Amino acid sequence: MQFLVFTTIFFREENVRHCPLPRITTLLKQERQGQFIQKMERIKRIPVLIQQEKHAVASSNTNARGLGGRVFFLVSLCCVLSVSFIWLSHQDLTFLDNNNIFTEGGSGGDTILGNFDQSISGDDFVEKEYEAAVKKQNEKNTTSEQDGDDDAVAEISNKGFTKSSKSTNKNGDALEKENAQKIKANSTFFVTAGIENYDSLDDESGRRQDQNNDPRRMNVIVLFPDDWRHNSIGSENPIIQTPYLDSLAKEGIRFRQNAVTTAICWQSRATLFSGQWASRHQSYKLKCPHFAKSQAWNQTWPAKLQRHGYHVGHIGKWQYHNDNEGRFDFSSFFEGKHWFRKKGKDIAAEDYARDEAIRFLKERPKEKPFAVTVAFYPPKPVGNSDVPGGQWTPKNETRALYDNITIPEPYNHSIAFRLLPDFLRHQRSAAATRWRFRYRTPHHYQEAMKNIYALITQVDQACKEIVDEIKKQGLYNNTMIIFTVDNGMFNGAHGLAGKWYPYQESIRVPLIVFDPRMPKEKVGTIDDSFTLNVDLAETILGAAGLKPVKGMQGRDISDLYLPKIVNGKTALERKPWREEFFYEFTFLEEDAIPSSKALVRKKWKFIDWYLFNHTMLFDLEKDPLEINDVKDDPANAEIVKEMKVRLKELAESLREPDIGCETGTYFLNAKEATPRFVQPKK
């Protein structure tokens, strides 16, 4: 009956006129395969659709030009219904069950692996001072966490889940049945549109693909601030006050080597939602978000969760300004400021995000699991200002926490800057220009960093209050909490500001995961595996008991802390974690922000500024601050040769046909790339 209603709705007079009858059988087959209808309401809305269609058909008939149009419509409709009855008599219509849902099968795609090595020559004029700085940095890394036992972290657990996950030991058939019932209870009838290169909805045998060995479907909350480098948390930098995030890390796990695959806001956000490198999602420009347009959005984790009965929300920064509606069940988009005017009062941006997140939690349908991204705008700078610290405006009381503290400056601004390639130092360079705005004097640096740290403390408190609401509703033990960031920041390192380039300050960001399934021996540990922002999509789907969408390129991070024993082997024993990764940044305004590619390993980092025909090699073990390029050292010739070939292999493996976008822009305001330096008024 549902099929006939759809057929009647689609083949109304104005559609039949442009649809030759030989095409009807083909269209019916497309509909059966889930490749035709973009969206349908629940079955309970069909009577409303019928009434609407009666009115539309009546109106269409009234306006038809002559008797011939009406006769053609009636004859065509009879043919359609006849073909439909013949087709229906030979089909299994269980796929139209109101409680059934289509699933996307397929694996998450091959994880891009990589190994990275680097070394340093140690020039005479900086060697002694630099060695002291490196020694201090290494001491800080080894003492930053009280419980940071790397040997314990690397150990693979074979003890199974904690008490809350004992159900995973149930008989597989019983689990499959129980999970199917749970999915039915929370599902929404949805027939997905035809998508080129989209997952097949069922495997060849017709069995459902998303059977989960863990019957629980966790809630997920992603706490996602902006422009926050990896060591800007209290457990890495004791000057910064982030008591909640420090406590969250003690209840979960912190990934110290976590990185982004592209260090710029909007491309990184596209990777968060799509689980793809920028080479695949190609959302290079602000106003051209290919990952969120039409059918491509169906391949993101928010869309898949919705198809499986989740209530999905997004709060705060969305970035893609002309295409931000209709993606989520709940949305509240705001960005670009540290303060907003609401109900006649000023409210800090992080408090506004907190309030909206709590509203989401209170208003959500209680019978559904939920997933929500809270995208804080702070501590990202706002606008351009020549006033020391003028791009950041924290609360007075929070800023007071840092008033009597001196923030250590990055190692040797001037020497580090002089060692950069020429194209990073010229006056059109956005990173160099922004450094002059923000950090050019010690006073500028102190005011900027104190304001940044104060905003970080405020975001930390907002995160705590959001999670407090989750606890208040009794959801904490069934909610995955992910804290991470879109990209890092130089904050004056190398004599630069901004991000973009494949240096550690730019590409490494915090990642803390609280997962109620986590074994006790993993709780509170630090993991130095190469986790990436491209992994988050599959991690979120895994928490919901769903397989990744075909086309995603990461890996479920829970493989690093959940045993997932199959045939006596853990997930990591079956497939070791990556030991290298590919970084890419495509901007195409080369005089302002040069494009780059890099191959990153624990020891070596090889960077290719390909449009300038310039490469670099750093030894991260000897030179963690990436001061000395050792590419030309004869001892490193084989390393350079091998990494250059490997980098090309990874770049080629990720390359997709160029989609292009003539209307997109890199910035809302083209001047934002290299802001005009304004002298202060006298």
C-alpha cells in the first residue's frame, strides 16, 4: 500500500507528462533499491500526504489544458497501477515495514598508514641553547601526567569489558536478535536517496549489515572548541587552569599524539563529520561545503545516526554560512564573537553554547538516543586589533586568574623565524603578518596569551556544566564524551601566528575520550598512538553500534582501548594501529598561505611545499621544536628518498576527481587572509 501511495504521488499529471511509460519499470526498480526517494515521512503521515495529493491533483486537473491532458493522465495512471500490481505480486515487501530501516554496509576503507622520521644537525650558534630547551621540553613530556605509564598504555588488554559491558559475552545469535529489537524500537522509517558511490544498503545475501555485538547504543557528545593546541590543558601546562578536562582525562583516556589531517577550521570540520581526508571531501572553501551538500551529507555520521533513530544536534560554530539548515534535528548556529547580546544581557560565547546544549538535553525525545556537537567559538581570536590582547575578550574574573603570572615565550622567536623558508617570511605571509599584530612585543605576547588561557578556562567550566546535566539526567554511564579541537595554533612559535602549516603546534590537538565501556586498566591512561580527526566519525558510529559508511577513511579509536577479541586476538593484534599519517593543506593563495603536504612519523617529519619546489626534514626525537631542517645532511639521504616516495604514494591514494567550486571563498572577507597592519591612533 505504501508503494502505491508513493507511485500515485509521484506520477501525478505534471510528472507523467514528462515521464515516458517505458521508463516506469526502471523507476520502480530504482525505488526498490533505495536509490530514488530522497525522503519520506513516517507511515502515520501518509493520510496527510493523500489529502494533500488529492488537492494537488484536483488543482492540476482544473488547470489542465483541454480534455486531452486529463485523458492522458488517467490512462497513464491506470498503466502505472497495473504495472505496480504485477510488480508487487513478485516482490518481498518486508523492506517497507515501518519499524525497519536501511543500513549502509561496507568497511571503513583502508586506514592511511604512515611512518615518519626526522633529524637535526644542530647549528653551532644555537646548539647549546637549543639543547637546553629540548631537554626541558622532554622533561616536561615525561612528567606531565601522574599516571602516564607508556608501557602500561601500550599493553593490549585481554580481560574483556568492565561490568557495564558484560552483556558482550552473550550468545551471538541472541545478541543479534536483541540488538535488532532495540534498533526497531528507536528507528524512523527512512528511504535514502540514490547516491553515487554510496553504500549498498544490504549485502549480497540480503542480511542487515549493522548487527552489533554490543546491544547498547550509547549517547555521544562532542565538545569541540576552536584554535586550541595540544599542550594548552592543565595536564600538559600547569599554568593553564582546566580542572574539568584534567578530571575527564582521569576518568577516560587522553591521546597525546592526536593530530588533524588539515589544520584549518572549515576543512577540519568537514573531516570531523565525513570521516574523510580533505582530498576526498574537497570542502576547501567556506561557501562550498561539498560534504554537506545534497546526497553527500547522507554519508556523514550525523545523517547515519538519524537514519538509525538518533536525535542529532549541532550547537555553535557551523562555519558553512550559506548551507546550514536542515541537517540536524536540533540546531543553534552562532559564531564569530566572544560575547552575544541575549534577552537584554551580554552572555559569553561559551556560556551561550552551554545553555543551548543544556536546552538540547532537556528538550530531546527521551525515548531516543542522542548525539550532539557543541562547537565553542573561543578561544579563537575575533577580528583584527592592534591593541595587545585585543582579539580575545574573556570575563574579567577569569582573566584575573592569570594577571600575576608570566607566560613563558616560545623558544627564540627571532632565530626560529630566520630559519623558515623565504616564502613563509615575506610580508604577504598571513602567519607572519598575524604575528606582528598579536605577539610583536613582550607586552603583546603576555596580554594575548593570558586572554587565551582565560578563555580556555571558561570553556573548561562550560564543558563541566554540560556534563553535569548529563549526570543529572542519569545518562553519564551510557554516554561517550569526546573532547577535541579543529586545529592547533602557533601562538608565536617560529615567529608565526595562525595554523595551516604542518608544524607540531599547528597539527597536534587535544583528544580526551570518556567511554563507559572502557576497561578499568585503561581508565586514566595516556596513549601515544597516532589518532587523527579522521577517526572520530567511525568512533562515533561504533559507539552507536553501527558500521562505518563506505568512503570513510579513519578507524574506530576504541580499537586502542577495547579488547574486541575475535578468535583469541584483539583488534590491535588483528590489525596494528597506524605508525605514520599523511597531512595535507590546500589553499591556493600561495603568497598568503602556502599549500603543503607532509608525512609524519614518530621520529621523522617530511614536508613538501610542492608549489614552491621546497622540501624539509625534521628529526622529532632530537628536534621536537622543529627548528633545524636536516634534509641536506648526507646521512639522511636515504630517509629523504624513501619518505618522498611514500608521501607521493599516500597523496595519490587519496586523490579524487576535482569537484571544483567557482562560488566559494577561503574567507568571508578576502582581507582576512593578510590583514592590513594598522598603526595605533595617537
